[in-house]
Amino acid sequence: MLNHNYEIKYIDGVITFKNKNTTIGFIRYNESAQIEYIFVNPSFRRKGFATKLINLVEKKTGKKSVPLEPISPLGSKLFNLS
């Protein structure tokens, strides 16, 4: 379940979730909705933040997101590629 005590920052090609203490996670993408990098702080993993970041990319670009290679084992799971 997502805790909504965080802010969302948009900078060209990057969306970041931050709370008052730390960066929760961020995603780097291009205009084609290709995910170049996604990171969620280990303390906040398995709480839906990665999925929320991907959804924001898709909403912002109007396209279905796809990961760029190389894809980590966690990334493969996230995108159901395993």
C-alpha cells in the first residue's frame, strides 16, 4: 500500500518520489516511454512505488512503457519478462 506522505518531482525525463528524509525512488525514461533506469530505495520496496512510477511515465507519454536492456532480475519481474 502506498503511503502518500511524499512529493512527486518532474524533471525532463525523470520522475522522483521523495519524502522529507530521503529519496524513495525514481525513474528515468525517454519520450517513447522506454525505461532507461528505475530505482526504489530498499526500505520502500514491495510497496507499489515502482509500479506507480511506471504508471506515471505512461500517463505522461501516452504510451506503454518498455524497459531498455540490460534488465536486472528485479526489472524482469516488474515487467513480467521472466
